[in-house]
Amino acid sequence: MKRPGKKNTRLRRFFRDISAHTPFTKMVLLLVGLWLIFSAGVFLAERGNPNAAITSYGEALYWGVAAFSTAGIADMPHSGLAQFIGGLWIVLGSVLFFGAIVATITGYFLRPLQRPHKKIIETIEYNLEQLNDLTVEELDLLRETIDTLIVHVEQLKEKQSLKENGKPKQQ
């Protein structure tokens, strides 16, 4: 039986990991900032046009989301400047939107391959939380692995001692 708060802890750890180790937060902030700026640009460029389909900043914001998310645009800007700004936004917004998704997923799944040595300890601690879910056979395998790790550490200490002192370490 799983503990009630276990899922929330994993979810929080996942979001903390995404936030700290992927470009997701920076990309979203950049995307939102550019969305606000480009939407304002389209609105201001359309403001004096009598045929303008975008007549308020709110409509420009909606247009901006529809444009970069490739959801389709019901109303197209009419002025040349608004079309230029809108076209630039469609390209930049799409690249940032889909780029943020791809970069986050890639960064998250490649992160274990790029971890510094100190992160190994965090991973072990996280996995130790799962001990209650292991079978007896899996626990025996874990014990054997730990025994091998201890032997390896002792061998490394012995080598280090030989390098430093020129003689074996006394026990």
C-alpha cells in the first residue's frame, strides 16, 4: 500500500526538476513577454485602419495565441505593418512554443546522463524511498550490488593511500 503523500512528493520533485534543470521556465517567460509585445504591436498597427479585424488589445492577445499555436486565425491583420509583425510573431512564437516543449523533454530525459557526481546521491536517496515496493529477490540483488560497491570503494581508498603514502593503508 502506498503512502498518501508519496504521489505529491514525486510530482513536486518532477516539477522542481523541470524548473531547475531544463529551459522550460525561461522559455515560457520569454514566450509570454514576446506574446504581449507582439500582440501590442499588431493592435497598435491595426488601430487606425478602418478595415481592422483586430480592434482591441484583448483581440490581439487572442490572435497572438491562435497564431503561434497554429490553431488557425479567424481574423487576419489588414495593414502591411500588422501583417509583418504578425508574420514575425507566428514564426518566433511557434519556434519558442514548440522549442520549449522539445527542449524541456530532451533536457529532462538526458539529464541523468549529464549528472555531476553529487547528483548520484540524490538519485540513490530517491530510489531508497521505493524499498517497500521491492520483492525479496530484488532486495537480495540490491544487497549484492551494495556489497560490490563497498568492495570497490575500499579498493579506491587503498589505491589513494598508496599514491599518497607510497605504502598500503593500515587497518
